[in-house]
Amino acid sequence: MADFEDKVKAAFDAEFERTRPRPGLRGRVIANAVATPRAQRRGFGAWLTPPRLALAGAAAAVLVVAGVGLRVATQGPTVAVKPTPTASPLVLAFGKLPQPGLHPPVGLGAGGGGASSVIPYFGPATMTWSGQLPKVPPSAPVYRFTLPTVADADAFAARLGATLQPSSPKDPDRIYRGPNGYQLRISFNSSVAGEPTYAIIRQSGPSPNRPFTEDAAHGAADAELAKLGLVPSWKSTVQVSRLNPSSDQPLIFVVQYQRVFPLGGGVVALEVDGNGDPSGIRVLVDSAGTILEIDGVLRQAEEPATYPLRAPSTIVNAAVNATPLTNESGPAPAVALTRVTLVYTVVESGGIGYMEPAYLFTGTFSRDGYPYEKRVLIPALGPSALR
């Protein structure tokens, strides 16, 4: 038996030198063998006397080491597995941004951009939420642009063939005369738009009412924009409405080209102004197909950067408790906010413009027989992205 034990020990030592297992392997195998309960001395357990335990431990160690060597030989070299890195936070390419918000012109928001059937309301209200929340992506682009200067306005007028006209020192707008009997007016302090705007206005009044359709008005607006080189370079949705539905007033069609921001996955956002109305280009057409006015924003080239979005469910409480923007007489109405949409609106800071995403909450109510729409705008960017 001693000769056998010597051979086993020699084989173990030789295998141990070749494979170099983890430190303490030999001791652990032997210790486990020695720890076999002594009370079990029948059958195979009775054979494990202390001298034989040492031999069995050495043999077991040889088998373990040999098994390790076989596994290494058949499976190839060990490859270190690196943990999956966690997603890094989005970099705020433009830094923290100013917060967007509604900024109506006066009181109830008269002077909006469309022929709305309701009156915008920004005063006090007791609000609740009872709508359905939209699905939005985790992030969306922000667009940065430099606000145009007087030189940019003059260059825009020159492209239209318009020349600068003398104006009153009290008039902050720049006024130009166009070649086809129209006036071009560029405003640098539009509170509703939040950026410089232009208005091309015909000097003559609307034609007498004639049979005309929304499709015909849309076609006339398209043709005039193409003629002046003002066709939108951005995606848009077009809505045609009637400014004066009464037959005893001149019939005027409003053709609104509202900018659309595709965000992927079928999600889109529409641009609104500081009144919460559609923003983009607006064309007024009379029933003879004559263009009466074209309004739009005078915007420079845009630079996009991706920013994180908050889920709409996280800002419902902020919407129903939003501070009113105007003071209105009479008791505060009870309003159920029933709709929320992801929109884009302009924010200006330090001569730089930003087109930022926001959530527009709306709900309707009646007062004195007139329909009103309560509007609340909440920033869509995460708090860490806002100043």
C-alpha cells in the first residue's frame, strides 16, 4: 500500500505543478475527505480510516485537478466577461435651457393665429384632469438658432423685391414696399411669437363674396407661397377655416401651415405660439382667390441636439395646479382638462432662440353663452435640463 500511496502522491505533485490550480485546493479536498462523519463506519465508510483518508484525499485532488485540466483543454482559454455598462446620461449639448411658457398678448388672448371656434382663457380656474395621456419617446430634439438682425430683415425683404420705407420713430417695425402693391412689415418684438415675424399685406380690401371652396383657397395659398419663394422647408399640416362665417361680411379663408416635428415611432409634435395657437405660416385668401395677407416667422438656420423628456404622467399635478397667467373678473370656473399634446414652442434667451418641446393641456367651459378653452403649458424637458 505504501508503494501505491507514493505513486499517487508523485502523480498528484506532477499534475499540481503542471496545472497550478487555485491556492488551497489540495488542502480543501483533503479537509473535506477528513471531515467525513466517524459514526458511519459501515460499508464503504468503514474503509475510510485516517491513513486511508489521506490517500483518498490525495487521489481526489488528482482527479479534481485532472478534471480542471480537461475542462480547460476542451473549453479553451478563460475569457474575462466585462459587466454591461449602464446607459450614460444624455449630454446637454446646449447646456441648461430657459423654460417655455405661454405668453398671450392681452387678457383672454385675443390676436391668436387661427380662426378658432373657442376663446383662449389663461385666467384662474379650479382644474382637474380626466383625459388620456399620450405615448412619447424618452428624448426629443431641441433646436437652437440665432435670432435675425436688422441686416437679416433687410436681406429677406430684398429677396422679395421690397424696399425699405420711412417710418415713424414710434413704430418699432421695419416697413418695406413690395413690387405688386403690397406692404412688408417685419416686427422684432412680437410677444406672442417670441421671435421676429413678417407680414405681407395687400393694400386693397377683400373682393365681394363669390362662390369659393376651402380646396380652392388652399391651392391659391400654395401658388402664392411658391411665387414668393416662401414654401415651407419643414414638414407641415394644413388646415383651412373661414374667418367670417357670416354671409353679410367679406368671406375670408384662413390657410394655416402648422409645422410638424416627427419624433419617430409614429409620434409627432406640432408647433404653437405663445397663445397656444398653431404656428408656422398663415395665409388669408378672399373668395376671389386674392391673397390678402401672409404671416410667418423670420427664422435663421437651426441646429438640433437631443434632450431627455419627462413622461406626461409626471407633470399632470403641475398642470392642474398651474399659476394663472392673467387676472380675470368673476368667480374662477371649474375646468376639466381633457387633452394633452406634445408641442414645440419658441423660447428666447440672450439673443438665442430655442425651439423646445412642451405639454399643452386644454379643457373647455362656457361662460355667458360663449365657449372658452383653458390652456396650460408645462415644460416637457427633464428638470435637470432646465434653468
